[in-house]
Amino acid sequence: MTKRDWFRLHSFTGVITGLLLFVICWSGTWAVVSNELDWLVTPEMRVKPGPDRVSWGSIAQVAQEAVPQARIDSLFAPLNDYAAATVSMVQPGGGTHTVLVDPYRGEVTGLLEGRYTVQRFFRSFHMQLFLPEVGLYLVTAFAITLIISLIAALYFYKRWWTRFFRFKSGRGRVFWSELHKTAGLWSIWFIAVIALTGGWYLYEAIQPGPNNYVGPPPGGKFEAPVPQSDPALPALPLDKIVTVAESAWPALQIGSVGYGWYSADANTVYLEGQASFPLVRDRANQMHLDPRTGEVLWKNGAEDMPLYWLWSNMADPLHFGNFAGLWSKLIWFAFGLVLCGLILTGTYLHAQRLVREAGGRSRHRWPGTSAALVVSLLVMIVSVPFGIWEAREYYGPTVEGIKQWPTLAPGVKAVIAAWSLSTLGIIAGWVWMLWRPGRSRR
């Protein structure tokens, strides 16, 4: 292939798949900091740091007292030193409550009905555009177009490794072209990471298997260990179980505690968190204990995993940058914005180039462009009712056996509305740009 062929391939993948790719990257960028956005817009999640934190058992106790009729499903450590601990509770008739607890004073700071948050909105939309069954395949398939576009750019942009610090001054198209090239060069590593991990998600979707490693899985799926103790025995206090776990695994920094995490019939206390191996999600380090005796039923760390499962547990932290606290997330967020900017500027440059090649005829465009825009718009239009259905079906409360709409905190509503409106504005500008690109500026 010639340099021009590589250039046209780069432009073609950017234009034909660009609108949906932008929406996916745009939502993923905000998904990176979605937990922090929840913390910012939900006053009940913010606390004043104290000298010491209360125990897991104390957090569980005050949460249970706040909603005595519900059972505790899981407890989560605070997002940061200024954040409340989170307790997820399940109502007898269905539906959930989220109890926020000050981890320094052991006091309830808020009670949220349901679990539909900023984080849940962005993660669900980014993962599958709210589309059941096909959404995951559709989203992850865009990793292929992303890597094709990257490879094509490196082929046609000769001696790119010498151009990191070159920036030709100019106005209009010249400025945006230089910005596009320079930003793209500095984002090579980031685009490669996103494309590689996105491609891995596609592989996992095509080849479904056990969602976690616990040794050779019977029947090809995860089966939580079942305690053999007498079910008539009373459960140990949570603090006692945590003490046993910390003694058995001193390196484990507990991130969450769950009850019957994988199966209610298993009736175990499940702990996960970070240990000695970096760059893995909390699920890579897990421990199951008998709630009545404290016996360790299963313990597995990232360092014990085969290479396949180790990489599987590294994909999420690398894709979302959540492996080194806020700083790594901010880096991923910044480069996510750059990637979105590359898609937008690439479309602008393509539209202006077509006008020049067509001698100023504003309606000239590549074959397939209109069809690609229509399909992209239809996909996003169809995703709206499915998103509404998912919010009610999975995150809304159940009243007298009937599913209700989830109650969203005002701050959550504001973030979702602001993001949705800004996204619609960008999409409108995108469609206008490719349908009526206008005359290029000299």
C-alpha cells in the first residue's frame, strides 16, 4: 500500500465509524472519573477526615440499624480520605438501599434509594450503549477500527518518531492539522492501551467463560465454596471474621466485604482488595470464609494466577486508569479528552479536504458517509428506551411487586442531563459538518 492508501484508510475508518467511536470514547472518558463525580455532586458522600477509622463491623451495625428490615449485601471502603463508606442493602420484597456511613465517626450520613448513580450511568452506557445482547459486541468491536486507524496513521506519517516536538505555526486548517498530528503522536501509548484492552473485552464476549479464577473451575464456571459447618451455629461478628482474614493474609488491603457474593446458597463472607501485585482489579485478590467458624474456605492472590487470568484482571485497571488513585485517573481522563479531540479534529479536517478536492462543492462526501451517519444515529436513538428500561428494571425499587423508577439524587440528574445535552450538541455539529461541510478557509 502507498502512503496515500494508508492515509485514505486512516480517514475512512475515522469518518465511517467516527460518530459512534466518539460517543463510546466520550462516555468512557467520563466513566473514568464517574465515582469522583458522584462524590462531588452528592453531599452525603463527603465526610471530614478523622484520626482513625471505625471497624467494618461498626459500619455494618449502623447501616443495619438505619434499615433494619433489609439485609446487608456488601460493604465498600471509602473512595478517598474524604468519602463515606458505602453499604448496599437488599429489601425483603426486592429493591436496594445504599447507606452512606462516616468511616471515622461511625454515623450514617445518607440513605440513597437504589443504586443508580453517575458511575452506573456512564459504565453501563460505555460498556454496551444500553443495548442488551448486542451492545457489548458492538462497542468492543470498535477497538478494531481504533487500532486500524492508529496503524494506518503511523504508516503514512513518515518518520513520526522525530516529530514529537515539531509544530508548524499557522491558522485555520493548518493549525488544526498540526494539532491533530502532534496530539496523536503523544497519545500513541494511550490509544494502544485502549485498543488492546477493548479488543480483549471483545474476545471475552465472543469466548465467554468463568468470570473469575479460582483454580480449575468445575463445569467451566465459578462455584463459590460452600461452608461445611453446622447451619444452626450463630454467625461470628464481622470484626472477628475480618481479624481472621487479616491474620491469614496480612498483605490484603480489604476493599469490600460481601455476603454470599456469588451465590446466596453458598452463605460465605467474601473479601476482596489489593495485595502485593500491582495493576489488578480488587477481584484478583479474594478470600471466602465460613461466617460461623471463620474458617478460610478459599484464598487466591493475583501472584498465584496463570498469565491468562492475570492479564484478564489487569485489563480493567489499564482501560480505566484506576490503579494508582486519583492521579492515574486524571491522566486517563486527560488523554481520553485528547482522543475525543482527535476524532473531532480528524472529521473537521476530512470535511475541509473533501471540499477542496471537489472544487468547493459543499455537498461532496465519500460514498457510505451518509449511511454510516444514519446507522450511528439510529443506534443511539434505539439506546434511549433501553437505557430507561434498564434503569427501572435493575436499579429501581419494587413496590408491591411492581418495578418503580429509581430515585436519582439532584446532583446525579444534573450530571447526566448536562452530559447528555453536550453530547447531543456535539453530534448535531458532527452531522452538520459532514452533510454540509462548507467551503474551506484559506
